[in-house]
Amino acid sequence: MKHIFSFLIVLILVASCKSYNTNQTINNGNSSGLVDNDTVSISSDENDYEIIIIEPGFNAWLAGTARPEGYYSQQFLESRNALLVQGWNQRNSQPMTYDPNLYELRIDYDVHTDYGYDINYKLYNYFIYFQLKYKQQLSSFRPRI
């Protein structure tokens, strides 16, 4: 009886294991795992760059709390984003020191590329939101609104 019980437990464990696809894709047509307005996607016809932010609460924070578009100059946003991306990527490269669940992906941001105002605005505000929500400080500037 003990052998049958052990065999059933092993069988249940094997049956419950699932192989996961390592290539993660985002299907905009399938919103089963996301609450409405949890995904912000910014793309522009004038350039080939796109930013996708999947963070619960960010879209509402952006609409209700962040400074309005046009408040900051594009030059200001680009200079701050360069610093914040550098801080983010340093933390991403040190998973033993910083929580790897917070800094999952490296951000490829080239300071010599013109991403446009909209992408820089949303990226900067995401960094502010992230730092306030998770009590992080990515640069020498304190996150504030």
C-alpha cells in the first residue's frame, strides 16, 4: 500500500509539471491576465521605436498624478532618462544585490537616438512611478512629482 501511495504522489507530481515556453510573447488581443488599462504601449509613425509598460496602476497614475505632457522639455526628459536607465541597468546586472524581480529586463536606451517626446515622457514618468511605488532611488535625484 505504501508503494502504491508513493507511486500516486510521484504520478501526480509528474502530471502537474508543465513545460513553459521561454519565448514570452504579449498578445494584445488576449487580455485574460491583465486588468483594463494595465498596459501602456507607445509607438510612433515617425520612428521605429516602441515602449510597452505592463504595470498595474501606472496608467491611472500617469493620467491623474504625473505632470501633464509639455511640462518638461524633451531635452530635460532625455537627460534624466539617460541617468535613470543607467541606474536601472546597473541594478539589473547585479541580481545578487538588487531584487531581480524588480529589475527583470535590461533597457537599451541610446542617448544619441531621438526617440521623440512621447516615448521619453512615458519612460521618465514610469521611472518616477516605479521609484515611488517600490521605494527605490535610481539616481542622485529624489523621485518626486
